[in-house]
Amino acid sequence: MIIKASAALRNDYAAISNLAKETKEPIYITKNGEGDLVLMSIDAFEKREQLLMLRAKVMQGEQERIDGAETLSVSQARKRLRERLNDI
């Protein structure tokens, strides 16, 4: 975990920005010794958002399976995908 004071962000933005880009990790910014903000590069943020969206879709699919939705074996899924591909 990377923790920096708000003064570091204010006084040396370029170094904090580079650190976020290099580490691809969130940087926790404190103000008066208390947690205040989390800073991350755009690339890291977008990857995190994609992961959260994927996780939500997996959870939705699992809930649908639990609720009794039709399920397919791997071979059935492949067959359907091939059929769709042939239709294109």
C-alpha cells in the first residue's frame, strides 16, 4: 500500500503521477494524518472498472443459474457458437 501526504501531491505532483503510472497501484492520500483520497492512473482505473464489470456479469450469470436458467455443457456452447458464426 502506498500512502502519501497531501503536501506531497501539492508539492510534487509529477512524482506522484509517475509513481501511480509506474506501480499501477492506488495511492492513498492523507490530510492531517487521516485518509482523504485515493489516486490512481487512468489505465489502472479503467482496468479496475473492467474487472468489476466482468465480476458483476459472472455474479449475474451465477444468480441466473441458481434461479434455474438453462445451462449448457461446453460442447453445447461450442456448437451454438459455431452455428452463430456460420450465420454471419
